Amino acid sequence: MVVYFLYVIYNYVGILQEYISPQPVLLHFMAKLVLDTSAMQEDFFEGTAMIGIATAQQGYRFCWLVNRHFDIDFIREPEQNICLQKKDTKYYFPIYQYDLPNSGHKYLLYKLKNASESLLPEARQLDYLWLIQTATPEDDALLLTAELRNISDVQLARILLPEELKNLNNLLV
């Protein structure tokens, strides 16, 4: 019985070797798959504007100030946090979201710093990034930037261009 079993396995392996070459299999397992995010990035940032903000306020406190000043309601949804892994440590960056009623437009507020790590290393001087997705994002960004500068706790508010940021992929939600 054991001999018959070994004979069947030997024949099965021989048949497989005729139909499958070992080289493509090895190449298949050795190939490194890379996700091309350029199309996702282009779709996500199309029709948007970004404002970089510097403030010493914690996330909850800054959202409270912005909500009160602009009469909006940023909400943090923990499942939307961005997780950035460096070496063996995971860093979580909260995102606050506000959907403008009856319009399909929305605002996203990213906290860019977590302990010693930054979500956008090229913008280390900034604490928050306000992403604006509206019908006229550039005009809205100009108005919001001017108003943000009137908040006493905001040290800096400036419009950012996507070309200035190398790590835009970190902002994809």
C-alpha cells in the first residue's frame, strides 16, 4: 500500500513538472509587487486646496477653536486615523472631518505630528493640514486662511501647493 502511494506521488510530480516550469514559479515568488498610488493620489487631490497651520494647541482644543470660530463641527473618527510605521513602531495621526450639509463638499483636518514623528517630514514646522474639497477650493482656502490668521492661538496659516509636499501618499484616506 505504501509503495503504491509513493508511486502515485512520483507520477503526479512528474506530470506537474511537464506542465509547469520551475523557473516561472520561482520568478513569481521572487517578484516584488509595488502599488502604484499615483492615480489614487491624482483622484484624491483633484479639486482640493490645502492650508498648513502652526499652533501649540492639542488636537481636541484646536478643533474646538476652529468649530467655534467657523461655526462648523469637525468630528474625529478613530477608524480613519492614519497609521505610519517606522521600523518597529507604529505612529497614529488623527483626522477630523466635517461634511458640509447638502453639498457633498467636505473638510479634512490632519494632525501632522505625533510624539517625535511627522506625517509630512517636509513640513515639520506645521502642526495641522486643512484639506478643502469644495467646488471652489482655492477661493475657499484664501478666505479660510485669512480667518485662521485672526485666531489668536494660530501662529501660522498658509496655503500649500501639492508640489511642495513629497509625501502626499501619507494623506490618502
